[in-house]
Amino acid sequence: MARSIHAVLLVLGCIMALLLIAFGCTMAFGWHMASKGVDALEEGSSYGSSHSAFECETAALDRAVDCGSSATCQFASMAFHGACLEATQDTGRFCRDVPKPQRSVALADWVESSCRTVELPGDESCEVLLQVSAAWCHQVDLEGRTVSGLNYTYNGAGPR
């Protein structure tokens, strides 16, 4: 009887150790991702303050292409792009042909065409970054709700 209790406690101890290791790895990954995101926000804001919206998008696409399949890097590219767009003062004609995110078919066509134009057809990182552009151009959140009337700004950037 004592031997079976000992075995059960040993198994439970091993399970607890594995859970603690898994928790530690998850926390480390989360910290790493948050750290990369903060760095990318700062870099994007700095870059955007002296570059156009077009240059922000090009720089973000270059970063995303270099990421490969790294989720942390892709997240950082999105953060860079959003912060860069918010900091730029030179929007030129950047938003001219960008459909509203609520027009999902038109947006999908525009994204596909635009990614093909920059020689990234079917590239998921290109598609996601262009959706960030569309959301920024039309001041909507990722669920498609208009937020321009809710003082949605970053670094004091005004409506487009």
C-alpha cells in the first residue's frame, strides 16, 4: 500500500514539474513577444516621423519578408507598421485606392492585387500588413468598427 502511494506521488510530482516547465516556457515566450513588440513600436514611430506612409509600408513588408514563419517577428512587423503609419506626416495619396475594411470582397481583391504588384502573391505577411494599412486609412479597429469619432490616435496623429 505504501509503495503504491509512493508511486502515485512520484507520478504527480513529475506531472507538476512538467506543468511548471511548460508554464515557464509560455511566460518566457510571452515576455519575448511583448519585448519585440515594444521595440518595434518605438522603431516604427521613429522611422515614421521622417518617412512617408508609402515608405512605412515598404519597410514593414521588407521586415515581414525577412521573418519567414516566425510568429514573433511577424507580430513585430505589424507593430512597426502601425506605429510607423501613426507617426508619419506624409500620407500623400497613400489611402486613395484603399477600400474600407467593411467591404470585405473589395478589400480582399485590393490586398491580393497589391501583394501581387510587390511580387508577394499569396504571402500571408503581405496580406496582414495591407489589412493594417486599410484599418489605418479608414480608422477602424480589427473588428471593422469605425473608431475615428472615438479619438483613436497614436502620437497625436489626426484623422486621415
